[in-house]
Amino acid sequence: MSGSAPLLNIEHIGKAFGDNQVLKDISLQVMPGEIVSIIGPSGSGKSTFLRCATLLETMDNGSLYYDGIPACKAADTPDGPSIYVSKQELAKVHEHFGLVFQNFNLFPHYSVLKNVMDAPIRVRKVPRDEAEKQARDLLAQFGLADKADSYPCELSGGQQQRVGVARALALRPKILFLDEPTSALDPELTADVLKVLKQLASEHMTMVIVTHELEFAREVSDRIIFLENGQILEEGHPDELFSSSKQRVQDFIGKLSRQD
């Protein structure tokens, strides 16, 4: 890992939907080049956490910074109400991260090539020729060079998810978030996507991955976070977490391992 300042800094965030307190005082730092996996049972707040971190949901409390640039700051106290910066400033914050959804979210009426090159042209004003070259390079990197002119409906789920990763990387984010990137795939297609993510890990791409693929998380992560009831129950190096003395963590890992 390079650099001494966190690329992502989340302080005391809280989020409720009505009376349901989904996230409770979560703090997390992610350093450049670090890979952090988030595991935990359904309903533990994993996806809500990711949505707050990527500005798809607004936090109720706490602060959020990317590379030292605030998206929101807590008022009065560290866990006070979140005050967001202006839309113009948020647009700059957006440039720091990419997000890969679990259900692909590709534009069905765009070719694979256009899906990947569209955002750099629209958002970053990259010249079309340059955007196309970069998109073709990314598709080739992920074994999809021959699918550039295909449409999403003509691809397998695994291929669609690889396009989703390429599309997120086309904006050259500093950090990539992935929300259960293999949950909609069968085991064979899952292996294709995990191979791509391992490739990115070897290139020191900073990633935060919500996943139920425990062996994958163990293999690629610098740190694993166990989330339950909207709180971090335990975090640490994969070897530490997999040998946790906490019975709840051991029960969860054992149950998921048996399912795999």
C-alpha cells in the first residue's frame, strides 16, 4: 500500500429508515491500494453502507471524505447530523469512486462498447477517439474484445458483470466499490468474475467489496469487516477474522462455508 493518508474516511455514520436504525455509528478508513471485504448476514446493513459511501443514500449522521475532500461533515459533534457539500462539490467527490452493482445495470439499448465509453465522454469530456481506445483496451483486458458490438442481452451474466467492471473502471476511479458482484451468477460464471477481481487486486486497485464469497475474500483482502445489526462486530486481517474467538463470527463463517 502506498501513501499515508486514507483514500476513504468514514466517521461515525448513522442511517435510519423510519424507526429502523440500519447503520449505527460506523467508522472506517481505507488506504490507497487496500482491499477491504465486508461480510455479514442479510439485513446487516452491508448494501446500505455501500449506498451511503457512494452517495446513493444520504447519511443521517457522521462524516464522509474521499482523499481528504468532504462529501459531508457532521455538525457540532463527531456523530452529529450530516451536512452535505454543494452539488458542484459533490460532483468532484463522485470522480473518486466507481460502483459495480450486483444486477449489472447496463444500458440495454447500448452496445457493450458504448456502455463502457459513454460515461468518460459525458462526465469527463474525454475525446471520443480516446474514450473508444480506452474502452476497447479494458474489454480486451477482461476477455471481451470480441463482444464490443454485442448488446447486453446477447451476453451471459458473467460477461455482463465483466462489462460492468470495465464500465466502472473507464472513469478511472481511485476506489472501486462492488456490491455482491457474483450474487446473480452461477458457480462457473462466478469464477470468471472473481478472476477479473483477482487481476485488479494484483494491480493494487483500491476496492471495497460486499461479498458472500468467503474464500475469495480471504484470498484477496487486506482486511475483512464483519457487519451485523448495522455495526462492525469485528474487523481484521483475513487470518484473524477466520480464527475469531467470537462465536457469532465463527457460526456465520461455518454456515456459509458449508453452503459453498
